[in-house]
Amino acid sequence: MRYKATKIAPIDQKGFTLLEVLIAFIITTISVATILNAFSMSHRLSLKGAEEKEVARIAEFLLASLDSDPYFLQDMKAVSGTVEGDEEPWTYSVEFNDVVIEGFTQKEDNKEYPKEMTLHIISPLTKKDYIFTTWVLHSPKTAANRKAGKTSGKKDSSSGSKLKGRRGL
């Protein structure tokens, strides 16, 4: 007996197989996740940049305000307070520390000597502490004259925090 070979008609493939659908879904999911991550990172960097810009404005304002107070840098007292930001008040503190320079004594009368001034500004949103440090000259002669009541006729505005409630540039 001989068998006769018969041809099988090709099957028309219409649509996708389950494997093709799964691969397309995985590729689409990875693409969308990558795009959403890029948007999220862009937003975070934008907020960080805005916060750092606000810190720079507040620091500039505080340093200019402290520098304009004729007695502040003479007394070298620690100061703290708040200053208005875009949304919430920012807190700040100013501290002074002695600078140790080899061969230089701070005990000499009537001589200016450097002090380290550190400005801390704390963000109300992220609670991040931004620190600015500089050296300033301290004149004991001028501070002693002020304590003795010998002023230059300028009004004393050093009582309390004059920066509270004021807005930066």
C-alpha cells in the first residue's frame, strides 16, 4: 500500500501571538518607566536649584544686614532668628570662633584680630543646614569704647533680631 502525500494548506496568521504581546508590553513598560523617572529627576533638580537660589539670596541679605549694623561686628555675639522666604520662614544663626594663627597673639591691646564668622541657614522644607564661613576683623578697642558708652552718635539698633520678618532680595 502506498500512501499518497497530501499538501497542507498554509494557515493565515492574523493577529499576534501571546509571546509577541508580552514582549511588546515589557518594552512599553520599560520605556514609560524611564520617561517618568526622567521627569521626576528633573523636578527634584529644579526644586533643589530653587532652594539653593533662595539660600544664596537669604545669605546675601543677612550678611549685608549684619554688616550694616555698626555694633554687630564689634560685639561679636552669637545671633539667631528667622527671615521670610518664598513660602515659610527660614531660620538662621551666626556664631563666632577664634582663629588660631601661628605667631599671632590675640591678647595685644588695641589691635584688630580675625574671628571666624559662621552663618547657618536651615531650609524649612528639607531641613538642610547650609553653612557659610568667613573671617572678619574684630577690634577690641572699638568694642571697649562702646561698652564704656563712647559711641559715634549712631543709633543703637542691635537689641533684638532686626532681621525677623524681613524678606531677602
